[in-house]
Amino acid sequence: MNSKIKLTACASLAISLYACGAVSTTYHVTKSTVKAAYKTTKFVVKAGAGTLRLTYKLGKITFHVISAPLNWPMTTSIDSVAGLSPKEAIRQGKVKNSPYVVRGHHYRPMSVSQASSYREVGIASWYGEETRRQKGGTMTANGEVFNPSLPTAAHKYLPLPTHVRVTNLDNGKSIIVRVNDRGPFVQGRIIDLSAGAAHQLGYLQKGTAMVRVETVHI
């Protein structure tokens, strides 16, 4: 199987971006993508999560987007989003670049237009298994299942989701990640990568790294 197809939402796996409807993007589907989707679907069933919403590839990286049940705990203690409770904002689909509050501090994310030219150098950290607070995973700030092995990241100001290329300036290694969470809320750090992404960039043991982060257009 090696063909181009258009995905339609609300199918048996509810493959969609964020709501039921036609997905206009044409994806290149290969046997490996299908196998990865099948494995992810088994994970969803085992974890008791929502439906598999999207599986796609950017270069050699396969991304799995899975909706988390609203009763799962969140990875970050967000007070409110757009004046709503975090879960209600997720339910209403109002988290993309809405202002939000964490521990009394107000944050205003970039617009989609501003994010399209984003490029920044700074310190990256990572988060992983220790973030999970119940068996099966936790919920990211935009309602996705947090899986530390997947290429994802947390950022305070980028719209959710946004794809960025992160390059470790110490060793030149680079990876594309899907920003689907908020953080890190530690002074001097610009991005939190998943443990899996940090491992690929070679700084898992060290804990932090000086990186360049730049938007990837798809």
C-alpha cells in the first residue's frame, strides 16, 4: 500500500484534526504508517482513551494524535483558559492560542501568523514518565494523550498544535516535534521536550541543552 488518500473524519477510528468534518490535507500513507496506526489503536484501547484522531508523517517521523478522556489529570496545573476551566476550554475547542493562567500568572500565546516565523535560541528541558499521574497517561493542554516516547513538546506561547524543528546546538542533532502542551514554567527555559525527543537529541542524561527552535510549515 503506497498511495495518496484524503482522510475523512468520523470514520470508525474518528481520524480527524480537531472536529468532525473533511480533512483537506492529502497524506502519504505507507505500510509502516498503517502498522504504526494499528499499534497506536491498540494502545488507545488498552489505556481506555478516546479515539485515534490522526496519524501522519513528517519526513521519517510518525505522529499519533490521540484524544484523552476529560476525566484524566492534566500534565500542567492550568488555572483557566479563555476565562474557562481548562477542561471546558478543551471541550469547546478554545485552547489553540487563547490566553491562559497558570499559578496566577497570565500568558498570551502568539497568533498563528506570528508563530509562522518563530525562531528562538535558548535552553530546552524535558518531561517524561514522572509526569504521568495515573495509569494510562495524562492529558496535555490541548486534550491529547501525553506519551513520553512520542515526539512532542510543551511551549508557553506557541499555538497548539504547532510543529517545530529543535536542534541541539552542542551536537547538531535535530528533530521535528508536535507542540501540544504548555510549559516549561521555569525561568530561563523556552521549551520542554518529551523524554523520547530529548533522548534523540542526546541530552536526556544531562537534563537540559542549548537549542534552536524554529517553526516547521506543513
